[in-house]
Amino acid sequence: MEYVSTRGSAPALDFEGVTLAGLANDGGLYLPREWPRFSQEEIAALAGLSYPALAARIMQPFVGDCLTPERLRRLTAKAYDRFSHKAVTPLGQLDERHWVLELFHGPTLAFKDVALQMLGLLFEEFLSGKNECLTIVGATSGDTGSAAIDAVAGLENVEIFMLHPKGRVSDVQRRQMTTVRAPNVHNIAIEGSFDDAQAMVKRIFADGDVTAKLRIGAVNSINWARLMAQVVYYFAASLQLGGPQRKLAFSVPTGNFGDVFAGHVAARMGLPIERLIVATNVNDILHRALSQGDYSAGTVTPTAAPSMDIQVSSNFERLLFDVGGRDGAALADQMHSFNAQKAMRLTNAQREGAARLFTSARADEAETSQAMRWAYEECGQLLDPHTAIGLHAARLADVDPTVPVVTLATAHPAKFPDAVERATGIRPGLPARIGDLFAREESYVELPGTYEAVRDHILENAA
Ligand SMILES: *Cc1c(COP(=O)(O)O)cnc(C)c1O
């Protein structure tokens, strides 16, 4: 399998290459040159497989010759062994029509574990053969940091420097990062906002003094391997609910457009999907883009669903490329003008291509709370605020009433206890397996919000 950049001028790479590279060197994102297809018979034959076995089957065409089927099966078995539910991503039923796909049974209680547990093992697999070390540098507003740290803690050929904005992540989120004690884990609290932390990470990637000494890697969802791992649960849900004979709709709480893009990939591979519903909070650039063709960034409004508080949605570029004719040169021009003006119009081809599968809706803070209350009072289910935004969009969506609608539950309610308690009166408790989080000792450094301080800290502490 060969991967090409959405901006057309970076070299094509194989799966190992895109996993270690993250971003393409022309500023674009990697995608398979063509989509592997499964026939309806082939999809039907996947029914009854365990989650790790299903994962290996779905991932194999993307991995190509970079791993043998046997090796890949061993990695998926190991990656999903640490999930607290045997089904890994079980389905819950809310009412006759609405289902929730629980993606939060991993070690850090958010869906990012599903992809990052796999990515950590892929890094190790590809690097140990080469005897090389990868230095991961990332910035987090909460969930990515803890999931990435958990996934790579203790690995031999990988170290991680994770920046979080001091005082601006929740206590649960911070402790999930800072209580992991492993020599290859480095937590940094910086003065400033998440955007400041993110900007420093981008500078590190572009700093020749750093890249001459260290091989820098990425764990955010620009990394193709993360999206690949997320395709699997769309198949798993469909097979549980009558697929491939019966079509489903999915409602996806969306920030960087990685999770819902994995649904688009599943559809491209042949999985019958009626609709993908992109659910946003009041930071609704994607809802405006999909409903009106207006992709323009403003300023971030903090909400009860912080992992969706974004202005620019990196993976949307992958959709624009795939539905807009796969013209890398034209997309490079479009993205450069967006970067300069912070606004652009979608082309007709992009709008029409997206409209065939995607629809969108937004939820404000009151609607988010209302959805949490409805799920609790009518269905007896506690949902986290991100999932509640997905449910709000699912209940609004204009989808054939005979089609089941599956809302992706992206975080455990205990990760956002204050918002859940405000909406429902119930304070969700942490699951027993991480119940001693507040008794564990934390370890992190605090740095001023200057690039030099962060760069020097990384150079001094990298292995
Ligand atoms: C990261 C995250 C999202 C957004 O997912 P994207 O793939 O960035 O669209 C939604 N909910 C939760 C809880 C998250 O951690």
C-alpha cells in the first residue's frame, strides 16, 4: 500500500514510513493512494470475530507488506488486551432507535486509547528493527496527552515530551499524565494556552538544530495510523446491528475531524453507511463548512466539551482532498490561502462530494446539558458532555427513521464529573481500575512560555 500527500509534492511512502513521519514534508497529510474494498460477502464473513481479530483483518490492506498477518494479529491482541470490556467497544441501547458505541474502556477513559494503544506498539515494532529512537513531542488540551503517555510509557525506543497549558486541563486529565512514572515520559506544564503549546510543538518540528539531533515523531491525529485503527469500530458496530445487510447512521462528536473521517474510510471500503453526522459544540467551523461551504476560523470559546474546542480541524483537509478530485496542487493552493486569511470557501465538488455522506449539527451549552439529562432521565445512562453533543445531533438529524443511529461515546462520564453533575445531579465515580488516581504522586516540570525554555529542556533531557 502506497501513501500520498494531500498537497501532492511529498514523496509517496509505505505504511511504516507514514507511521514514523506523521506530517508529510510538503505540509500535507498522508492518505492511501487508493481505498481497499471489501465485498458485502467479505464483510458478512467478518461477523463473530473477536475485536482484535477483526482489527487485524481491517488493518491488513493498509499495512501492506510492512507487517505479516501473524505479526499484526499479535499487535492487535496486545493493544486491546488492556481494555476493561471484553468486547473492547461495546454497544449500549438508549431507545428503539438510538445506540451508543462505548469507546472509553481503555486505560485513560477516552476513545483516543483505541488508536494510541496500537500506535505505541507500531512505533516499537518499526523502531526496534532499526535500532533507532523516536522522540515524540506533543501538546495536549487533555485527552491526547494521557492516552499517548499511557501508550508509550516504558517502551524502549520511544520517549515522549508532552506539553500541557498550566492550570487549564482538568485535575483528572493532568493526573492521568503526571502520575505515570517511567523514565521515557516527560511532562511539561507551560505558562500560556493550548494554542501557545501547540505553536511551540510546531516550531520544534521545523527547528533544524533539534531535528539534526533527534528524530521527532507525532501522536496527534495527523498520523494516519491513528485513523486506520479507528475504522475498525465502525465495522464492529455495523456487524453487531445487522450489517452489512442493514445500513446505519453514525453521529460523531467532532474536533479535529479524525474520528469521523475514519467513518468515511469505512464507507469507502464498502461498509454500508447511510449518514455520518458531524456533531460540533459552539466552536462550529465544521458545521458551517458542511452546511454552508464557509470554512472560516474565529476565536475558541471554552465549553464543557474541551476536546472539541478547536478552530482549525486538521483532518478536514483529508476529506477535501478525497471528495474534491484528489488534486494535490489545487488543494495546496487552497490551504495556503486559508492559512493566510483564516477563511475559505469549499469548491462545488467538495461541497457536493461531502454532502453525499455527511450532515452536521451543533449543540450549545444548554443543548449539551439537555441531552445529558434526557439520556439519564429517559434512558438511565450517564453520558459525558462530548457524547451528549453527539446524541443531540443524532436526535435532530434528518435520517430515514428505519435506520438505527449510533452515537460514538468518546469519553467516560467520570472524566468530566462537574459538567455531568451540573446536568444530571449525579456525580460519576472513577472506575475502580483507576480509582487511586488522586493518591498517586505527580511528576512534571513547569516552564515559562518561551520557545527557548522548552527547546532547551527537550535537548537536555532527551535520551
Ligand atoms: C479528541 C476528542 C474528540 C474529538 O475527536 P476528533 O477525532 O479530534 O474529531 C471528541 N471527544 C473526546 C472526548 C475527545 O477526546
